[in-house]
Amino acid sequence: MKRKLTALAVLLGLGLAKLPLEEATTQHLRDRQLLSRPIDLSLRENLGQMGFAASLGGLRSLVASVTYLQAYSAFENVDWGKVDSLFQLTTRLQPGYAKYWEEAAWHMAYNAASNYLYHSNKPRAIRHQLTREHVQRGIDILDEGLRYSPKSGILWAKLGEIYARRGLNPLTEQFEELDSQKAGDCYLAAAENGALQVYERLGAYELVKTHDVRSHRRAYEVLMKNYQAGKKTPALIHNVKLLEERLSIPTAQRIPEADSMPGPQVPARR
């Protein structure tokens, strides 16, 4: 009996000693997206018994494909609440797949927001409120997706696009700038995380629109790096000229090209 108790104690001790190592290994694999995270048990009531059992049985990708197709069907029926709910299920089932987050945000910030703004008989104030809420919903979706995939260049790029393009002007009922500072930061993060390098320049162009001197310096560094790499586009030259004046760049250090773009006039070089 004493030997059995001793053996049991040894086994328990070994198990407790291994637990931190196993937890660290599991977390490492999940961080590298080599192992799925445990499924949220609250999905049971939304997926139904069969769908929930299938997801636990290793068919999460298949179940996610089904809920994704259901979301598309809801989109065709212009049922925005159902679109959002089904994409919540889809992204929970496959949180590491950026495409689902991207499309979920697109439906909310673009399709639903535009539908409420332009194709509704609701009073103007209600239409504007619903439009803003759905643009914000798109932002929230991408923020959540980036918590799972913080190095996803495409999610950073799509978040930047919303900040740059989906601000509602209530006077004209048109989408204009929302937040150039956030748009610039997101575009630069996109370029740093594997998105097309054009997003680096787009990020700098957005920062030029701000009133923050530190953002102007950052934009100038980015644009000059691109200029020195041979990307001497009219937009780049125009924005460099603006920054040269704002940052009081010495005349000898200014680029020689002339500004050929319409827009705010750049003062003559001193």
C-alpha cells in the first residue's frame, strides 16, 4: 500500500512539473497558428447540436464554411443583423483566417452602412446614426481580428481604408475622411507586416493631412526613403514639397523637382 501511495505521489509530482511546460508549448503553437484555440462554448446555442459536435470533432473549418455561405445568403436578402451574427460564428470558428474578418468588416462598414444611408425610408437622423454605427462595427471587427492576427498586413490595410474613406459628412451625405492619423498609422503597419509597399506611401499621405508635427516628420522620412529609392511620383513630390515647408527643411536639402499636382500651393523656395 505504501509503495502504491509513493508511486501515485511521484506520478502527481511529474504531472504537475510537466503542466507549465505543456501549457507554454500549447500557447506557442497557438500563437504561431499551428494549433487551434479551444472553441467558445457559447457557440453551442448558435450552431445547434450537430454543428457544435462537428466543430469539436475537428471539422471547424467545414462548419465555418457553412456559416460563411449562410452569411452570404443573408447578404443577398439584405438582412444585416443576420449577416453580422453569422460572420461572428464564422470568425470564432476560424479566428486565424484573416479573409473572414476582412469580409465581415466590409459587409458592415461598406454594404450595410451604404444601404442604410442611401436606400432607406427612415428619417435622416436615424439613417446617419445607423450608418455611423455600421462603419464603427466594421472597425470593431477588424480590431478583433487583429487581436488574433496582429501581423496581418491585409487587416491593417483594410482598417486603414475605413479610417481614410468612411467618415460621414452629414451635410453632403457623402463619405469623406474619418481619421487621417489612424489611417496613416494603419497603412504603415500594413506595409510593415507584408502588405504591398504602396501602403507605406499611402500611410505617409494620410499623416500629411494631420496637424501633428511628429506625424509630419514621420511622413517626411517615409516619403524621402521612397524618393531616394526612385519612386518619384507626382503625389510623392507634391507631399514632400508640402512637408519641406512645414518642417522648414533647409533649401540645400530640398528635392529639385517642381510640384505638378493641383492642390494647396507650395510656397517658393527661400
